[in-house]
Amino acid sequence: MRVAVPIVLTLEEHITLERWARGRRTPARLVLRAQIVLGAAAGRRNDEIARELDTDRECVGRWRTRFAQQRLPGIARDAPRPGRMPAIAPAVLQRIVKLTTTTTPPQATHWSTRTLARVVGVSPATVHRVWRAHGLQPHRVRRFKVSRDRRFLEKLTDVVGLYLDPPEHAVVLCADEKSQIQALDRTQPGLPLKPGRCGTMTHDYKRNGTTTLFAALELLTGKLIGTCLPRHRHQEWLRFLRLIDRQTPPGLDLHLILDNYATHKHPIVQHWLARHPRFHLHFTPTSSSWLNLVERWFRELTTKRLRRGVFQSVPDLIAAIEDFIAHHNRHPRSFTWTAKVEDILAKVARAQAVLHKMASV
């Protein structure tokens, strides 16, 4: 008759095992092992412990023996398993990395694990492990654009200065248009979200017209002034400027951060601004929409209200946008700008150096 290994615990071991057995954040496998050892130390047989913990005798005997041989470290770590991961020859590894980063497959823009595996003569899983180890993701691409504005530094310093040190007795507004917002209706009703299944929408849609949102985000409070108009010419821009004039305190200067769209600089607009000296326009550099914080609010609008929205007409779309603005203004939240001019210039310099290097290859 086989006799189970007797277990005698020290006080320190008993305290540690109790903590593991009761810990809410302890991994489940370690909880089970601690309970097995505590049961063995209490003098219970393996079959009794197995029934109590809803496991099998072999499992109980294995961890009882492991603890008797190695004590706490023996159950705190997993035992080494037989076999090993297949090694990748250094030459093969270097070839996978080089092909991934310097070449493209015939008639394709980037490698996949299968296409590269066929060329190198390894399995797709091997290619995947190498990519993961080296942080390579050929299927992904990040978009960028380095501004070529000759007055980049001047405009950057002006805009960032408004963010980091806004003037007193003034309101800073980040203004822009979100044009051609489509009122899209789906061709069939979607299915609602339910446990085990995400919501559904048809891939095709019906276009019911467009609108343009004119918006100005107040830097300090996060409140938004907005209106939807059918077009985005200088006439509509003037209407929006008059709306800003009416909805802001009359005794304060208004500093508007804008992009370089032609309607913002139209002669008629310039004439109107000359008669309203409290308006001060600050233009972002070209190809630098990321400098305008209202673009961040546009993303909120798109992801939370427009992208999955179903609109049977332009008035439905406008009503949804206006409701979203009203909800935002009931609980306004401002976006905090933290990047300094020096940090931005350093990042731009690195990008320009890489572009120059690629152009000279």
C-alpha cells in the first residue's frame, strides 16, 4: 500500500500558503496548489483532498510531492516541460528581418506571414514569432505629413503660445469647419447588440445629402459654439463669425485659431474683421491640422455620433449634431495642450532627417 508523503509546515510556510489560498488576486493554479498542501499538512489523504477540491488524486499527489522536495518555490513556479521551442538559425532570422524591412513581394505592397514563409522556407508561425520579437507589423501603416510652410516656426510658436499661456481678458477659440458630413441611411435594419454577438450594420448605404458643421471650441471652458450650414463659402464663414460675436462676452478680445482655408482670408471677411477689432486670427502652419484642438472634438463627434448613425434626411443629421453639441455643453470638457515648441521642433527635425535620408537613397 502506497503511503502519501507526510507534510510538516513551518509557521512562515503556513502563513504564506494561507495567504495564497485566500488571495483574490492569486492565480487560480497557485490557489489550488496551496490548498492541496494545506490539506496534506492537516493529515488528510490524497483522495479526500481531491474530492474536496474537485480535482484528481494524481494532481494532489504531484503537488504534495513537489512541495516535500522543493518547499514553497516548488509550487510557486511551473515545472519545466519536456521539449523546447525550435531554435531559429541566426542567418534565417536576419533574412526574415531584412526581407520584411527592405523589400516587398511581387504584386503586393507588403509581406504576409505566408508569403514570406514560402520565400524563406520556414513556417508562417516562425515568421510571426520573428516579427513579434522585433516589433514588425507589415500589415499596419501610420500616416504623417511634415509641413513645408516657410513660416512654420512663427505660426507654431504663436499657436502653442496661446495654448500654454493664453492672454488675459480674452477668449481663445479653436475654430474650423467639418464639411461634407453625409446623412447616411442603411439599406436594411441592423441587429441589436446581445450577449455573444456584436451589433450589425449593412455595408452599403443610401446618401441623403450633406451638411457642413462650423464649430469653435473655447479653450478654457471646453464649451462649443456650432452651427450647421449647407455650404462652406466665405458667406457661411461670415455668418459663423457673427454667431461667435453674439455668443461671447462683448468686452473680451477673441483669439481664433484657424487653418489656412481660403474662405478664412477672403477680402470680404478681412473687411468685416477690420470693423470688428476684437477678433484676432491665428493661422496654423499648412498640413498641421493637429495643432487645432477642435479637430480632437470633431473626432469625438465622428466616433460617438456619426459613424454608426442612421439618418434618413439632412434635418435628421443636423438635429443629431445639435443634440450632441447641447449634451457636450451641459458637461463641457476642455482638452489640455502639453507639448512645448521645442519638443515639436525636435520631432519635426527627426522626421525631416529621415525623409532626407530616404530621398538620397
